[in-house]
Amino acid sequence: MRNKPHITPATTSTSDKRLQAALVAEDWPGLVRLCHKALRRNRVDLSAHRLLGFALNKRRQTEAALKAFQQGAAQFPDDAELLINYANILIEHARNAQALPLLEKVCTLRPNQAVSWIKLAECCYLMTLHEKGYAAALRAAELAQTQHDQVSALMQKAIHRRELGQVKEAVKDCEAAIALNPADPGNHTNRLLFMLADPAVDAAQVASAAREYAAVFEPPLKAQWPSFEAHRGDPWRRLKVGFLSPDFRVHSVMYFVEGLLAQLDRRQFEVFAYYLYPRDDHITERVQRHADHFVRLAGFSYLEQTQRIRDDGIDILIDLAGHTGGNALLTLAHKAAPVQVSWLGYPATTGLQAVDYKFTDEVTDPPDADAQYSERLYRLPTLFACYRPMSRQPLWRYQPRYLVRPAPALSNGFVTFGSCNNLGKLTDEVLTLWGRVLQAVPNARLLIEGKNLDRPDFEQSYRQRCADLGIASERLILVPLHTDNQYLTYHRMDIALDPFPLTGGTTSFDVLWMGVPLVSMVGASFKSRMGTGVLTYLGRTEWLAQDPEQYIRIAQVLAADPQQLNALRLGLRAELERSALMREDLFNYHFGEGLRVMWLHWLAQAQHPGDAVAQTQAMEAWLPQLPVEWNTPATPGVGLEPGHRVSLPEAHQRLQTLLDKAKSETPQPAAGGQIRDRHWAAVTTLAETVLSAVPHDAVALACLAEVEQAHGHTEFAVTYLRYAARSLSE
């Protein structure tokens, strides 16, 4: 829907006919010229105003396109076609808050057109206005006359229903949309994503649905898959590795990817980051420094994305999204690189034969899990991912308010169980079991943090739902989800309860890092075994339940002794940081080893297709040629700016130079917490850059201590020095 404007095609003037001809021919430069020419003749030419912004956006001149639409809206504030085209581009570039009032007006101007309500529902999603979006989608479904509008209305119903906890209904909407139009990939992806949260759906059903997706989109492309002969040659050459993701921004994926992007062994690998989202933020800026090459692919067709990746000569392409929003799985279906890998973003199979491998581990995907995947599983000897906290604000990792605090049960006089997972994971079955936990632990409370709980109507309905499932309102603490509260809510929790069958991901690491033990249930597939993997590699399998009864007993045991619970809490962060779950050096080594193994397999298969014995012999013959220097750890690097990477020792030298310069001058007092002196600010910026590449770097921490001490912030200075000393001692 975003690829063509919503316009009334009937025109009569010669100028309008030329505009229409250029639009049909997709001659975007010509259409821009014609629109400008028409507006010079007549600045209130409606057709030119409708089409100029659209054509500029097609030429990837986003700001010019938005300015053109803004000017057009000023001239024609009640033209629904112009407003919906304007809003469409705002949504395309993730500027939904600006699009919302335009679409509300469109719905007033054209209340009987399904597309008006479809776009309003779409706009509401990123803004978490799910009840408003669902109501708009229902209205669209009532009005839809064409198959296109029916499918779009069903999609919007589904995505908002899922967020409102109506998982089964959301899946049915997706299936109805697929039945109407199997060639729309979005409904397949949504169906697969939503199925994960349905307790009645097992891994075999998810795998079957993924293969149905692949059967629609992959066969027409396979004949065009290249052989990639130019990539063959030295098995030990430096490989070009591409990471493909819409999530190089504030997103949970970055808690696990940043350390790898920063320190994947550059002797062996050249790192490309392919970005699929239309907007940047401060985390995107960090990714641009970490990667050797940062390439924007948002708004490009799958074929254009494929060609760019091939032109870059990527040897191994790693998809970080799977069947989640904004993915480019159809780029992988075109076979953009010789070896393609699924990792991290989606806890199940893509279904695509074009994806050769999936990174996993020996626990989260047990030995009998291979049949659940179309990919070949590469099981790492450590957990499938490595956690780094405080992705949004790396320096907050060292702030006193994020230190682990004593168990709240000591002061409250009761134990608080809690969950900060997506409310969509908290099914009736989950809440019912948590109600039984409360019955087993007298006076205990249950804290749930989630979206929309700051709205009185939503909070009240959620309380009633919990009451109906056995959780008395007076024992329920509902906390609205706010970004500023990230990690701080855990200060209020004694014991975390993991949902099932779709267990917690990032949230599980967060709670453990904040000192909160986690009770989880062992499941049968990856989506229900993430807690199993985390707790196993942490060495805390005593918190893993085989069934609901054991889940309750584990919660009881943890809650029975508040003093023991407190001792556990105060030592848990250090325990986590020493474990494989946060050992970036260990994880990056094994991940790089996996990439090389995949590459050797591809070379051997290309040389000896269909002959497994000859393939094994070829790989054995290559092993003695392994470069000796790769047996020693690589020197960490620091990306100072896009395309400019230096070694950690060189970054230290630069820091010392900046610090000496800053100390030679009297610091200006900090204003509103901001350091005004440019020399001290430069020290802070570079130190943070170093720490985003190498967490706990002692030199960077010591420099930050100097900055804080020079500005009279003794508490922060002492905290940084404490971390620096600990880093040196490890």
C-alpha cells in the first residue's frame, strides 16, 4: 500500500495527463520536474501537490518530500488524498506521531472509505494505541470492498489483537488474510510470530507454517540463485560478513549484538551492517562506529537489497530478524550471499531453504530439535547469545541507582513476585499458575509491568481478568511500562516468574543482572526453553521446573527465607557477569569459529557436491593451513567514527592526551549535569566510545573518574574507580 499513492486518477488537463503518464511509467525524476513546472504555472495545482512529495520520496529525498506535502497540506487542508499520501510517507519513515492527526482528519473527511481506517490503525501500532488501532481496524473491515482492503484490515486487526492479549484470535485473522491473498508476506510473518505465544501451538505446527510461507515465496526465485563461484578460493581468507537487521537502534536485539559487532575478530572478518529501519537513534550511531561498513537498505525492494549485498561481495549473511517486523527474509530467499544464517531475533525456523544455518546452543535446542528447522543447526558450546546490559545508556551501568539493592522483602514484610515481560506472553494459563503461586505463599504480592497500565480503563480490565483467574486485586501490583523505569522496577521485585510457553528473552537477563532470581519452566522447543538455556549456562538449574507443581515449589522455596533470598540477590550480578552469559570474549571466539566452519563446509560442498567423504577429506586437508596467529586472542578495537577503527591501546593513548589537555585548564562548572568545558567533554565522549566497544575498560573508567572528580561529583568518581579497580583485578 505504501508503494503507490492514494489518488483519484481521473484528470482532464494536458498537465494532469502528463503527470499521470509519468506516474504510471514510474519516471520519478520526470514526475518531479513536471510537478515543479505545474506549480510554477499554478501554485494551487492540486494534482501536482498530491504527486510531488510522493515522487520525491521515491527518489529517497525524504525531507524534500515531507516539505512538499507540508506545503500542499497548507494549500489543501481538506483534501483527503493529499493528507493520506502525506501520512503514508510519515509512517514509512517512522514518524507516526506526526501522521496521527492527519489520518484522524482523513477519517473525518472520508469516513466511509476502508483505506482511511486501515492507515489510522497502522499508524496507531508503533504508538502503542492498540485499542484505538483495533477499533479502526474493525471499522475498516466493515467497509472493505476490495480483496486488498479486506486483507489489510485483517492484518491491522491481528497486530493490535496480539498486543491486547487476543493471541488465538490474532492468528485466525492472519490465516483469514492468507486465505484471501497468500502472496502477502506480512500476514505469514505475523501468523508465525503470534503462533509462538499460543500455548496450544507446538514447534511442529510453527515449522509447518514456516514451510507454507517458504512454499509460496521461494520456488519462483530458486532458478535465479547464483553459484557464487567468485567467492571460492583460499579457505582461510578474510571473509565479508553481513548482519541484516531493522533493529540497529533502541531494541532488545542490541543487548546481544553490540558486543559482537564491536569485537568480532577483524583479522578474520570484515563486518557489514545492513540497516532496514528508516530512522536512526543514538544506538544506530554506535553501530555505525562498530561496523566496518554501515549500509542503509530501508525502502529498497528485496531485489535491490539482494543486488547491493551481492555487489558488496558478502560471503556470509546473518539475518537478525527472522519472522519479526521489518524483516528482509525475502532478500534471503533471493539468495543474496553464498552462506546465509538465521540468528537471534526469532526463536524458530524461517522455513527457507535459502537459509543454510541457524546459530543456537546445545541446551536451548535439545538434540531432537533438528526436525523443527529447515536450517542446519550450528550449536555453540555456550548460550546462543551473550548479554550486555544498559544498551540505551551504557554509562548508566556504573551509576549507583542501578546497583543491586537489598531484597525488598526485608523491609516490606512480604515477598513480591514479578514479571516485566510483554503482556502478550501472559496468557490465561500463565496467570492461573501465578495465582496458585500466590496461594502457596501467604501475603505474597505479584507485580506486573506492562504497556497501557497507566490507562485507568485498561488497568481495571486487567485487574478483573487477573481476579477471574485467581489473583486477588489486593495482591496485585500493576506498574505502567516506561522507558525511564527500565531496570529500576526490579528493585521492587524479590523473585521473577517466567511466562510459558513463550518464555522471557532480554527480560530474563535483565532481572538476573539486577539480582532477582528467576523461576522458569522447561519446555519442548526453543521458544519455551530460553529460560532453560539461560539458567543452565548460569549454573542455576535448581530454578527450572519440569511441571507446574514443581514451578510452585521452587517459588515457595525461594520465598521461604528472606535473609537467604537477600544473600542470593546481592551476589547474583557478579555470578552472572562471571558466567558464559556475559563473557563476550568467549562468545565472540566461538561465534567466529562457527562462521569459519560454515564457510569451510560451503567450500567443500562446492568442490565435491554430493560426496560427503570427499568434503570431509577436503576440510581435513585445509586445517593445517590455519593461520598460527589466530590461536591468540585478537587485540580489541574501538570504532572512533564510521570507517575509522583503532586498536584499544591507541584509543588509550588518545584518551590520555585528551585528559592531559583537560587537566591543564580549570574546569568550568557543570550546568544541569552537562559538562560545558570542551576538553573535559571530549574525554567523556571518547571514554564512553571506548566502553561501548570494551565494557569495563579500566583506562576509560579511570578517565571518567577524573572527569567527575574535576567537577565535584565525588560519588560518581568513586564508583568509576571501584569498577576500574575490579576490572584490573580480573
